[in-house]
Amino acid sequence: MALDVILAHHWSTLLDELADRLRTLHTDPFTRGRVIVSSRATGRVVSQEVAQRLGISAGISYVTLRDLARELADGAGVGRDLSRWRGTPLDLATWEAVGALAEEFPALAHAANPERPGGRRAVSTRLARLQRWYLDHAPDLLQTWLDGADDGPGGVDLPEHLAWQPELVRATALALEVDPTETLAALADAARRDTTPTLVFAVDEVTAGDRTLLQALAEGVGLVALQPVGARHAGWVEPLGGSVHDALDLPSPPPTVAIHDSHGPARQVEVLRDELTRAFVADETLEPRDVLIVCPRPERYAHLLDAAFAPGGAHPGRTLRVQPVGGQDTNDVLDAVVALLRLGDGRATSSGLLELLLSPPLAHRWGFADRETVTELIAAAGIRWGLDAQHRASFDLGDVAQNTWMRGLDRLLVGLAVSPTTDSGLGLTGTDAVGSSDLSTVGALSEVLSRIRRLVATTAAPATVPEWAARTRGLLTDLVGVGWDDQWQLFGLTRLLAGLQRDHLGGETTLTRHEFAHLLADAGRRLGSRVAAGNGSLMVARLGELSHVGFRLVALLGVTDDAVPGRGGSVADAVDLGEAAPDERARRQAQLFAHASAAEKLLVVRQRFSSHTNDEVAPPAAIDWLVERLGVEADVRTHPSTATADANFIKPASFDTRALRGARARRGAGGTVGRIARRRDQARRRPVGAIPAQVTLTQLERFLADPAKAFLRSVAGIPLYQSAAVQDELPLDLVGLEKWKVVTALVGSLQSGATLQSVIDRFQSREELPPGLLGKVAFDEAKADAVRLWNEAGPRWQRPITDHAVDIEVDIPPLGRVRVVDSVRCRGGEALTVTASKGASRLVRPWLEALALTALGLPTTGRAVRFGRLPNTYEDQVLATGVGEPDREAARARLSAVMRAYALGQHRLLPVPLTPAIAYADAQAAGTFRQADWTGPTDWTTRVWPGMEDSWRLFFDDDLNELFVDAPLAEDPQGTSAFEAWALALYGNMQGVADE
């Protein structure tokens, strides 16, 4: 028999010819046929087209050359040998060979260093890949090396730095107990004996090893190849002596080409979505299955494509049924198992293990449906890292058990059993963040952690791959569970473990759990992905996938110089094979041309401008080459840098309605008022509703502390709060908020008369101090600050106590009257506040108490004993700041201003942030205000507002000068700006009494 090659210009002509030949072959219903295709995706499309022409496509298998080799190997009894050569057994055999040859060849000694197991594994994997590459492209060279020769191609001497390769190949084959060239010969013999009618359909370049199989098939039952004109099949057709027939049809005209010059990846995807939508609007017969998006490196654009084409938005492009790119082949079960195996050698941080617990396989099994609840529990338990003290021992911290997962779960369990103030007798207190509704979640956390600890303990010793496969199946039983729709993930991993156990059966190489985790992850990446082609969706394909398939529209995205033609050359450490080595750059260019030439229309989106500066950048060379090769004139259109640019909505207009609204809003604003400024103006001008009849000083204090937060809560029902967050670092010092909590607790104990030891016991039982001596040092530093503060505040705190009832009616013309009701405790005639805080917000409470009592006819000074800094100083000092209005009428007027602010602030935004407002009022009172000091960002370099709160960021840009922009409204106090007017009305003369 022989090889016959039939050529055609059109994809449809090739399909018609294939259908005719299959119809002729299938006169017997029990006769099976075989079609060799370039990829499984192409096989799916071809099978559907054949079924459409024949009415049925049963009894015909569409296989790749890799699938064909596996089928022939099973028939020849060498299936296990082929699987071991292709799979991880070759990696481990190379591992053993590298170790055995390390002393003889210094080049391998570094890789075999036992102190670098990760490096040895990586080198072994790379060298195993190199040996597979030799079998694919230079099987004769591999044969000579296995026969004992040490020469290179053509019998020349190998370079000294590569002289180890023949010996490595022989040592690897001996350890693997597989001769790959004998396996290839067995496959060729099986192909010659094979009686299945076989056709080759649109296959371009093949490796030397695959060419051997095709030649054997041609020598046996015979081979017919249906090839597109211009395909790169000469490299395997000519050596096989195939007869090439003239094309069955006439050439088709080249595709029309439209090139869209754009900016960065995100903008390119927006342009692509618009242009695809335009194509579907212009041609009502066009369907998603008729369109292909070719992206050489889809991982770069996966999330952008998935976000842009996800259903549910206003853009009509979201209805195009684009096949999701990111994560479509991700096996969450495999990822979870690999992460679980790596836990024992990692730190088991709170954030890392939290994400693992919330991954679908574990969350489904253990009922962790509420992410916020689980996060809050773990954060409240004080978990940082480490499963338990034994796990920390591998990091030489076995004597530090605090803040481990075990201790944290103990705190959760104690919190469920007893109140946080009750001594559990375990040396730790329960957390008050857990309640009876968390019982099932805490129970699940405890159980899953106990199983993880058992997993870590039982997998500490190295084992062979079959033993690891058995351990992993036990892990799946103990920890993992998936829903019905995800059962394929569990089945895929189970099949992978069975394959590993079969391929490594009898192997004596032992791996640590970390090494097996790497091996399992690598083996998982080699699994074939599920084929999505042919499901009616608009496909996103890699370069070369679905090559030559006739689509009505092909879109090219992400064709950059580093992708096409990309890097050339052989694989790392390869011997120079000369012309026998594949030309990767030419192959990529040919694949690009095959996609383009098979299409009726070609749409190209490329980067032509910088996404940062809008400057021109060099166009991708491959696109210019492609247009020249097609011999067409491209229609080039330039797109602006943003979706909201006006130019997008001039014919042809964009379909992005949200971007259109943005463009109109920007044009309507005239470019003078920003989005945040407009939001602030709208919030300030809301109508005023009913005012409250009665308020307390505590309500007033909370409002003045953050009017923006109060406005959002009152008007929009938006409670701003920080979500729970876990921390991974074991505390080594008390800084910031942690130190403030300790100092505050110490001051509280001094105020109540409790012992300082009770405070340290409480913090140690909560595991909120650094461990060991570090905790003692940190506590002593906090204690010194508390004592320093108390030395100033203590004498004042111990003065005679007088309690006053506050009940005063305040007139707020023209809004009405409001009663202020509360109680105030004075010490020595002062409204005293003692705090470890440094901010000006702690002045508000004594200020309000002093105003209320003075307005009642009881002249009172408020005083805040706190840490702070005097002007032109950089060290914290203890300040006893006095606040108040000595005059009764002035106090009533000031209290009326506060009540007006509160009443208005329930319905509209008052642009008076507390910290800058007090700073402004103080500067005006001292005569030191300078407008130049009130410009620039609100960061640590600006003392007047060192950090803008999150609530105010919704209404102000990060520029102090913006505080002075808004003019006062009719209900506001008089002033140059609303901020200045309210700052002086609320806090003017705030420190009108002398400090002591």
C-alpha cells in the first residue's frame, strides 16, 4: 500500500471528500474507521461536520497522533512502557540517573546535591523532557546512544559540556527498564499489522517519531491524507513517498482584513467585544459557532475575556456565548490535594489555610458556605501560623504554642462552653466572637483540623509513588467532597492516581510529601483538557488549535512579538540537530497563516499605543508579515485609549452603553467638576427632613467624630466597618493599635483599682502578647506608657466625684427645638477624660460635657489627659488639654451649633471632618493659619489631616485644598466656605480655657 495525498483549497471541500471516502469505507456496519486529526478540538468539529453530511458518524474515531500511539501500544502490549516514558516514571528514572552519575560528571553534581531536592527535581524534569524531545525529533541519535555510542549527530564528537548526555540516556533507560526506541519499533510493527482504514485530515508538521508510525500505516493498510493547499505537510509527505494529487477545487479569495489599533490588553478586549458585536449586527446569519478568537497566549487575557463577555451586563456583546477561558480546565480537587500535601512542610498560615478551607472541595464537604463567618472566627481566635507546637518544631519554634491553629480552635471551643470572663482552667480564655449559632462551624473546623494534623503526621515519612497514591486516596475520603456537577474533577484525579500507581508499580524510588506534591501537580498538568469545541459557543483557541478549520470570522488577539514568532532555538541542553531540529518560529508563523487563510473575514486587534502615555509603539511584526503574505489591503482603524472617549461614539459607534453614559456625564460636567465633587455637592444639598426630638451627648460625640459615616448610616443605611481579616505574622512587638489596647487596658485597671497583673494575665490568656520574653518586654514598655499617663491623670481622677443630670432644651432656628438628655460625672469640678489616644477626637467628649453643664449655669471645664505633641516637637508627651466655654450664653450658642449640625447631618452631608476642623479652628484662634499649609495629600506628611478616613474618601479627593471649595448653604453658618464656617461654629474657641 502507499500514501495518497488529496489537496483542496476549501475546508468544506476537504470535509465533503472525507465524508465521501468514509461513506465508501462503511459499507459494512461493523467496520471501524479512523481519522487522524491535529487536535481533539479539531476532531470534535470534524466529527460533527461528517455527521451532518452522512447523517451519523458512528464507528469512526477521530484521534491525534498521540492518541494513535497509545492505541497501537495497547494492541502491541507495550502500553505500560509508553505510559512510563511519557509520564512521571521517566522523571524519577532521570532523578536516579542524575544521582548515580553525579560523581562522574561535575555538570550533574550540583543538581544532585541532596541539600537542593527542589533543584534536583527541577533538573530531572527538564532532562526527562529533553529525552522525550530526542525521541520525537532524533530517534536515530537516541538509538546510537542506547547502543553504547557517545557520538553526536553524524558521528561527530559531542561538546565537552554535553558529554554526559549519552551516559544519562543509558542510565535512565536502565532505571526505567524501558528502551524507548524499542517501544517505537513495536508501535511501528503494530501499525503495519493494523487493519483499520485510516485517513489523515489537515495535519501539518509531525515529529520524526510520528512520521515512523504514519509510514508504517502507509506500508500496511494504506493511508489517505486530505490536506489543505499550503499546509506544512511536505516534511512528512515527501519522506513517505506519497503521491500528491491536484487540488479538488479552485482557490478561494483571501479574507478581508480589518486591523484595530488599540492600547493595553484591557482596552484591546473592549475593542474586540465592540467589533464582534458589530459583526453580528451587520450579519444576522452569523452565529457564535462561526467565529473563532485566536489568542497565542490566552492566559494573559483569560480574566479580561471572561469579565468582558460574562452574561448579565448591558453590553450586547455579553450575549455572544463566548466560551470561558480562565479556569475552564482547572481541577479544584487536584489543587486542593496538592495544597494539603504541602501543608506539613509549609507554615500553615491563617490566610493560606483559610483559603484552602474555603476552596470548593473542602467548603462543600464541611459546609463552609459563609466566608465572612469563617474568617471572623479564625481572626477572633488569634490564629497566625502553625498547626500546633509539634508542627512549629520543624521551624525550631516547638516551645511556642500560642497563636497556632490548635490553640485558636481551643479558644473557640472554650468560648462556646464558658463566658470569656470565666476561668476555663486551661490557661487561655475563650473568644467572645463565637456564639451558639457558630456551633456547627466550629465543630467542622475542629474536625477538619484534626484530620489535617493526622494527615501531616502520617505523611512525614518518604514513600514510593504507589504508596503515595494510596495515601492520597485516603486523603480524598477524609477531607474532600464535591457536588454532582464537579464529580468529573474527583473522577479525573482518581484516574490520575490509578495511572501513577500502575506506571510506578515495583518502583523503589521514595519521595517526600513535598516531592510527591510536585510530581502530582506536574502529572495533573499533563492531563488532557476537556474539549469545548463544537458546543455552539464562540471559541477562544490557542495558536494552532483548530488550525485550518473554516470559520466565517477569525479574530486575532494578543499577537505580540514575544508570542509570534517568539523565541527560536532548541530546548535547553539539547545537542545541535541541525536541520532535523524543528523551526519553532516558522511553525508559529505557519499556524498564524493557517488560521487567517481559512477565514472569510479576519479581525485583528493589536497594541499600537502605550496604555500609559498614549505614545505610538512598534506594531507586531507578525501582523505586518501576515497581511503581506495574504496579499490584501487591510482596513486600519485607530481607537482611543478609554471606552468613555467621545471618539468611540462617532460612527461607527461603540455598543457600550455604560461607557456612553460616562462620556455624556463627563461632557455635561464640562471637565471642571469631578465625579467625587459632584457626589459631595449632591449629598450636601439633600432636603432636610424632621429633626430628632431628643439626643444624648454620646450621640453627638459619635456624630462629630465622623459626620460622613453618620450621614451614610442615616440616609443610605450603609454601616462602614472593617471586615474581619486574618494575620499570618506571630507578634514580636506591640505597635499601633495593639499597643494602644494594652495601654488602655492598663489605664482602665488603674482607674478601677484592679491590679496590673490581672491585665497581663488577661492578654496572655488571649494570646495577644508576643510570646515568651518578647511579650514581657513589650508589656513593660506599654506599662511604662500607662504609668507615665497615670502620673498626670491619677491625681485628677482621685478628686471628689460629682454627678450632674443634663436636661436642656436647645433652640435651632428655624428647624425647631431639641432636648439634650444625659448625665455627666465631674472629678474635682472638671469633666475629665483619660485616654491613651493621640487624636483630637478625644477632646470632643469633655468639650460636649463642659458645654452642656455651662449652658445649664454650672460653669465647667473639660479636660483630656492624653498623649500628644506640642508644636515643633517630635516626641510624645502627656498633655492635659482644657476645653470649654466659660460664658453661659456662649456655651448655649455653641451647643446650638452642635445641635444644628447633628440635625442637618441626619439628612445631608456636612463637610466638616473632625481632625482638620479642630486643627483649623485652633490655627485661627492662635492666629497661625496659613493657606499654604492646607494643600497637598492627606498623608503622614500633613499634620492637619494625617490620614483621611474611608468615609470621607467617598466625598473628597486626596487634596486638602478641596476642603475650602464648597460655599455655605442657607442653613449653614456664615463663612467663606462651608468647611470653615462649620469648623469655627463647632470648635471655635474650643480651648478657651487654660491648660494646666
